[in-house]
Amino acid sequence: MREGGLEAVRHRGVAQRAGLPLASTTYYFSSLDDLVVSAAEFEAADAMNRVDELVAGVPKRARSIHTLVDLLVDVLVGRGVGSDALASRYEQNLAIARHPELREIQVRMRAHTIAAISEILARSGRPVRESRARALEAMVAGAVLSAVLDEPPDLAGTVRSLLCDVIDQLAPPG
């Protein structure tokens, strides 16, 4: 799913990737929707664990805008995440229209991301209301979708630039 998005999650492809016979995936996942939801759950749990580890390692202290922005980029974009993997992540948000069974997963991931933004800001001496953390998350989502069209795409750079421009307004030192 990370590499090919939702469209890559098929019984045959998953069985091949896992080195299992096709019958094993069709036995455990009776429908393609079940397989897609399970793959999305696995991906969400992995992503949330990575964010939790990153946030847990952030000490409570004031930090420069650039250091703070780098931490937020790590949470919102990811370290070393390529444009394909990031596009897949945002594709899942858009897929809710066709796959309502994914909605709960995406809503949970978004809430987790917003909580991580709030926690990093608080640990950096910039506590914010949830609405401000939501605004940052929404701006970054728009910036990522826009940056995918750039040639070559520089997702982290685009997000970094945006956050440097708005961080003092939305999360002033406090």
C-alpha cells in the first residue's frame, strides 16, 4: 500500500509480497474490502507508532523556529518519505468517498497527528488550542497536495517553508 496506494492492495499482490499462496489471503480476507481495510489498519498503526516514538523523544524546552519546524516536518511528512509514499497516504484520505469503511481509520490518524502537533508545540514552549493544531495540519495537507505537482516535488521543503511562514502566528512562544 505504501508503494502503490490502495489500488495495489489485491489478493494476488499481497500473497505474492508475503510469499504465501493466493488461497491464504482469500481464506483470511473474504472480500477485497476486508483486505484493503486490514492493510490500511496495519499502515495506520505503523505510522502512528513512528509518530509516537518521535514525539516521545522530544524534550521539553524552548527551541528555534527552524528546529521546531524540522520536528513538525518529521511528524507531518516523515523522515525520508518519498513522494509516492506520501501520495499514498493522502490518497487514502481522498478514497473515503469510494471506501467509507476507511473513514474511521483516517479520522483516527488525523486526530493522532493533530495531538502530536499539539504535543510537540507544547514541549517547545508554544502551547496551542486544538483549533490551531488543526489549522496547521490542514495547511500542511494542502501544501503537500500542491507540492506533488512541482517538478521535482520537494514535499518536505514546501512544508518547511510554509511552517516557517506561519508558525509564529498560529503557535507563538508562550
